[in-house]
Amino acid sequence: MAKYLDPKADVTFKKVFGEHKNLVISLLNALLPLEDGKKVETIEYLPSELVPRTPTSKNTIVDVRCEETGGRKFIVEMQMNWTADFRERVLFNASKAYVRQLDKSEKYNLLQPVYALNFVNKVFEPGMDGYYHYYRMVHAQDSGKVLEGLHLVFVELPKFKAKNLTEKKMQVLWLRFLTEIDENAKSAPAELLENPQTSQALEILEESAYSEAEMLDYDRYWDQVRRDKALMDDLEDAHAKLDEATAKLDAATAKLDATTAERDAAVEKLRQTVRNFKAMNLPSEQIAEATGIPLKQLEEF
């Protein structure tokens, strides 16, 4: 019985999709919002590229970069822990790939679209039911008017459920491959074994196919993921405690403000009473006795 590794790890993800053109082409056609007749047929891999470092980034290397014959650029990434700046980092990296197409001597109409496909192993849109999030530049009033150029897709893997889906077959199969296969999988689903692309990907995931050095990289990757998650949990806990302390301070301040307002109102009422007594020409001794204000302080009122 085959023992599989988790395809979401850096070393396995790159081995499956960064070394086998037919598999990344299948993945792109299954997950990207491509128009009919514009499927990806051939690609060439581009060198891995450094991206901006962030405190909780798993590393600073884009997982898979490739270019279609004809010019369209594709960036594919697996992100285990969602961070607030990950979406901006994806936009930055896609924008950089778009701009770098053009030399000073070339024309803007030669620019080809850039597609960034990002798998995230954490729910980052809890208020939305769907797991597939597609961003592009559209007119604010007329969504039919689109500025071509950047296409950003984010897939929330934990939200994906294989049952009762209407998505196309290969999209479901690749998402099942990414969500159902790991070290604990006793066997692969029949649907994945029967499909040529996912069956090939499963063979690549067999632990026996990895060298000792690759297995060390695999283990180090998951150690880093766990450390990143612990750091993020600590940050979230610190933010929660700070929010709680801020709420208590705001409540105490509001209570103090209310108390101060009540005191000021009471003082003003007492001042008005003293003014009324003085308008009646009552002696100061009587006013002091009636109001409880010491005679020496009465003049202050």
C-alpha cells in the first residue's frame, strides 16, 4: 500500500506542479476563470522569484511561475497560514510580473494578462459561504466593463466539500487531491486513481520517491508552518487581550465622564439655589444653613 506525503508542503507542491508541465496546465485550466477557447495548452517554467519578506511568511520564494506560449503569465502559490498582508503581497507580485513584460522599446498593447492562483489552507473570509474568490478590475457601476491585466484567485481549501458540487470535474478532483491526501490517508479515492492527471500526481507524492534530503526539507517545512501558526496565535491572543483592555478603559472613561457630568450638574443646581436665595436677600448664615455650604465658601457660589 502506497504511503503518501501531503501535497500542500513546499517540497511536494513544487515537485508535482513545478516539475510536470502537464499537471500544472491541468490545474490552471481547472481552477482559473479562463474564457472558452482560451485554455492553457503549453507553458514554460520561469525561475523562482523572491518576493517581499513578511514576519510570518513561510518563505520568500514563489512556488510556481510559468509562462504560456503566447505570453500569459501564471503564478501558483500554496499558503498554509493566512496573514493580513498576504493578499497585498500577491497583488504586488502579480503587478511586478505584469510590468516586467514591457521593455522601453515595446508597446503597451503587447502586455499579456497575469493570473495568480493562490491556495490558502485557512478560512480567511468567514462571512462568505463560497471557497472561490476571484478579483479583477471592473467598473464600479457596470461590471461588464473590465480592465484586463491582473486576475487574482484565492481558494479557501478548508471550505471545499466534495459532495453536491456543480463545479467542473477536474476542479473537484484537484481540490480533493489537495484536501484529502496527506500522511494519514490510508488509500487514495478511486476517482483520483482513475484520472490520468491526479493518478500521476499521486505517484509523485509516494514517500518512497523522495530522497533523505527531500524528506528533511519536508519535515523542516512543517516545523516552520507550526512555528508560524504559533506566532500568529500568540499575535491574535495579544490583539484580543489588547482589545479587551481597551474596551475596559473605554468603559471606565465613559463611567468617569458620566460621573463628572453628574457632579457638574449637581454643582450647577446648587449654584442656582444659592443665587435664588441671594435674590431673596436672605442672610448668608441662613443660606449656609439651608444649603450645607460653609459660610467661608459661600462667596464662591
